[in-house]
Amino acid sequence: MKDYRPIIGITMGDPVGIGPEIIVKALLEPAIYKACRPLVIGGAQRLEAAKKYTKSSLNIKAIDAPDSGRYECGSIDLLSVSKCDPENTYWGKPTAQTGKAMVGYIIRAIDLAACGSIAAIVTCPINKMAMRIAGYAYNGHTELLAERTKTDKFAMMLAGDKLRVILVTIHVPLKDVALILSVEKIVQTISIARDALYERFGFEKPRIAVAGLNPHAGEGGMFGNEEENIIIPAVNCARKQGIDVSGPFPPDTIFYHAAKGYYDAVVCMYHDQGLIPFKMIHFTDGVNTTLGLPVIRTSVDHGTAYDIAGTGKADPGSLIAAINMATHQAVIFQKRSSQNIL
């Protein structure tokens, strides 16, 4: 019988971070296997080491290609990309070798998703400094994904059941945010959010709110003029494109209303504006997903946690949520694609 469960590629992340451990823990969940076919892209030696610390009974089975896996709960189907020298690999101690390995996992996953061999990518945490040590100049997953897929218009969303936030600017100093903001950039972010909410999240008519930059959304120019000069024109432009978008709203109230269900997502002007309220609500089950790419990508919403790597203490909650969201996006996207063909 044809297996309609989407194949979800899970990159192992930093081999000496908590990625291997949370994978081993997450794939104990039978519900994951009912919904999808999880394929781990990483290295056997580190997964075996994680099994030891978590006392897991899972069987790790190496396969050659995504379609050769059996994807049954109780075992891990592994596409082995690289080997780390066990004599020189220690939990919490990144090296050029581990940095090269984690980038290799991501590249393999992107290429598999681009050719349709897997339906989505879920990424475990990486360390930016380890990437630099290994000779890569990327600031993180997103830049590598964008370059590999030749994408120049993308956005970062943090998503949970109650709140979704999309960032206009990401990792820039707060003092530079107002200088970077533009009508074009905000309209682009709103448009990317609308398309993703429809194509990958299943909202028929997405409702989008836009947060202001300044206290009280500027209050008519009393506390800043970015709302009047940039954000309001951007919102009006997006409305003319047929997008159901409102704002700008005072940042100290809009997230409350969005979490209550009045809006499907909030477009935020800068990193912490969106992530602080989001993590207050979704600290353990939040998911990072990159919008605008030709492939589906979700990620855990936490770092490598070197301080607890190899101890068995890591919580797999965010990874489980990321796998579930990637599966949901893959199913919705397939449905939308079929509707377009018909």
C-alpha cells in the first residue's frame, strides 16, 4: 500500500549539543509516526552516544535514501552524512569537525527537499561560532537555506497554537532598526506572511496585525514618526493588494489580542518585540519556521544548550512541536497544490 505520510527530514544539528538527545527522546512518540515518516540526517556515532545517556532502547537503522526507510516507531531511520572522530568529540565542545558536520546535515536536507525526496526540513540547534570555526560565514540556518535555495525574499516566524509573530528585521542592533525599516520591506513581510498562512497553515482568509515601532504606536507623532512615515503607508499598500491587515497597533496591547484569537499573526518591527511576548507564552513548545523559501523548514526555538548536553536532561518538547508543524505544513501545502492543479 502507498504510504501517504510525508517524509520529514530532521537534521541532527550540532553533534555536541543537545540535538542528538532530543531526537532520541522525540522519536519515542508513537503519534509522530502516525502522522509522518521522520528521517534523521546526521551521524550514527552521536546518536548512539545520546542513546546511552537517555537509556533509550531505540534501534538506529542506517538507510541509503529516504524512500528505503521503514519508519516504524521503535527505530530511527538514519541517513548518515558524516562521522565525527569519537576520540576527539566531546559533549559541549564544538570544533571545526563538528561545525563542518552540522553544515553538511543541513545541505543534504536542503537538497533532498528541493528535489522532492522529503516533504519538509526540521532543524535541530546549531552553533554559529562552530560554523565560523569550520570556515562558513553564515550567521545561522536561515542564511544558508536562503543561499542554497536562491531565495532573496524570506521572513522569520515564531509560531505556536496561540501566537504567531513575523519579524521585519531580525538580528540587527536596536539602534539600527528605524534606519532599516522601509515601506517596501514591511509590505514584503506582510505579503510573505499572508501567503504562508494560507498555503502552509491552512487559513482561508488570514488576518494580520502590524505592531508599531514606538510607544503607543507613535501616538500621532508625539513619540516618533516611523508609524506616520513608514508603517501606515505600508499597511495601506498591503490593503490595496487585497490583504486583510490592520495597524499599526501599540506594541504593549496587540500581542494580548492576537493570543486571544483576534488575529492569525502579528508582523513585528524587530527581534525582541516579537520574541519576548512569544516566549512568555510558548517557551517550551515554540517553533521557528522560515517563510518565503521554496522548501518547508521548521526548527526548535532554542540553542545547543552545551551546559546540559550529554546529561539526559534536555526537553524534546520544541522538537516534537517542530516536527508536528512541519508535518502540518507539508499536508496543507500538498492540499493547496492539488487544488491549484485541479
